[in-house]
Amino acid sequence: MTSIVFENRNITLKENESVLDGFLRAGHHDIPNGCRAGVCQSCIMKSDSAEEITHAQIGLTEAQKTLKHFLSCQCHPKSPIGVQSTSLSSQQTEGVVIDKTLLSSNVTRLRLTADIDYRPGQYLTLWKDKNIARCYSLASHPNKQNYLELHIKHLTDGAFSSWVKSGLNIGDKIKIQGPLGKCFYTAGKAQPLLLSAIGTGLAPILGILQDALEKGHHGAIHLLLGARSPDNFYLVDALKNLAAQNRQISLTFVYQNIPAQNNTNSEADFSFAVQGDIYQYCKKTYPDMKGYRVFLCGAESFTTKMRKQCFLAGASMGDISADAFIPFHTSTLPPSP
């Protein structure tokens, strides 16, 4: 065991406990935190000790590393460490909600205006208040839209997504942190692309697709989207139109289960999609992926399995980029207001 020195107080860490978990257990619930996985970067703190913290600086800028900033959720010190809080407000930008549209029964499209430079496919951290933050990927393109577009899946017990659906209104202001992430378009213009996503993983894929077209990509673009049920797909007509306007795009929707009749319109037409397993479909359709540039977005289980499958089919690991949606862990946090 080791300890943290914070504001002249010693906090003893348990075996393998992170600095953030130590703070929360000791009652410091005012320490900003979000994903608890080193993704949202909301829990950044500063070290004033000689303790090695490079293992907790992955994803930070060189300037942040020089200032000895680190991610407290990822820091597991081996010796006593002195830490200081950092100003969260200095890392945030203010955005304004200009549109909120329901794209499906459980996906809300949020459009914001904010002074942010980004690359299509990166993600932002949005703050409800000083304690609740979530990461969402950008579906927009800075040269094509004058707003930031995010697709937010509503979770029944989601403190943030429930607020977006029912409590956030057009004209409201919201704090934004970022952009972050390295899943953006980089490829040879003639290189075949596989863009695959499940659920709201479509958001960054849309950004990457727009960027590829903006940069004059003329190689084949295979857009492969998966869902548990065909009524979970959204923006279907917009995607069809985009594919019709760009002949190098092949668009495929693959769903796993036919929806229960009592949960959907019995006259709904799902002929735009094929029923099956997205992994088996990909394996059968793309048996040789040598030379492909691959972008995978969605649940971590999906990106992990699909990354391995594409690699085994011949794609170079360096040519496979993924935006894995990591669930937020809140078991040790106080109840959300």
C-alpha cells in the first residue's frame, strides 16, 4: 500500500487502488470524473512528486505531460505521491444547443455551436454539471457543417442521456471538453476502405466518411452497419442517398433478430437490410482484406472482435483504427442528482 498527499492530508491507498478511487473512497466526491477508463480526461490532476506517472499520461498532450498532469483514474502509484487539483474550467469550452432531434426511439441527435477545432471522427466530453460527464463522437465535418453533431443513445438509467432527452433544451449552454481521439481518416485515396459500426458507432463513421469524400477518396468504400434489430437502424434514407450520390460507396445493413411484432409496425419494410451475424457476414464478404484501411466504431466488444477478424483476413494492424465505446462505471460514486 502507498498514500496520496493532497491539501496537507494523507490518504492511504488500498492494494491496486487508483488515485481517483482513493479520493472517492475518502469522501472527495467533488473531484471531477467521468468514464473512469482514461478516455474522457475529466479526472486530470497534477503531480508535485518525483513518482513516475507516465503510465497515467497516455493520451495527454506533450504540454500536459511537461506540466506533470496525469489521469487520476489510471494512476496506481508505487510510492507516496503528492497531487494537486487542476482547473477544469480552463480545459472546457462553452457550447450552445441549436437542435435536438429524435433519430429513433432511443437515439437523440444533438447539434451544438462552439469554438472548437476538430478532425471528423474525434470525440468530445460533454458536462451536465461538475460531477456528470460523458463522451460522444462527432458525426459532423468542420468544412461541411457549421455545428457539432453528436448521436446520444438514451439509457433508461443514464444520468446524462436521460437529461439530454428530457431536460436539455434548444438555447441551453453546455460545457465541452476536447476534442480527443485518433480515429480519423488517413488513407491512400485509392485504398479500399471498410467502415463498420454498430449502434451510435455510426456517428464517427459518418464523420470519417465525409472526410474521405472531402479529401477526394476514389477507392472503394464499404459501409457495413450492424444492429440487434432492423428498427434500431437510423438515418437509413440519408445513408441510401449518400451511397446513391457516390458510386464508390457500397452500403449494407445487417441485423441479428427480427423485432417482436408487438414492438414494431407489422407493415414495416426491412428489405433494406439483411438478417445475419455481422461477423460472419464480414468474414464471408471480405475474405481477403490485404491492403484495406479499416475503421471500426461501437461497443468495445464489437471493435475488439472485428479488429481481430480483419487482421486475420489480411489487414495490417497499423491500418485498423477503432473508436471503442467504453461504458461509464459509477458504482463507487454517490447517486446522481
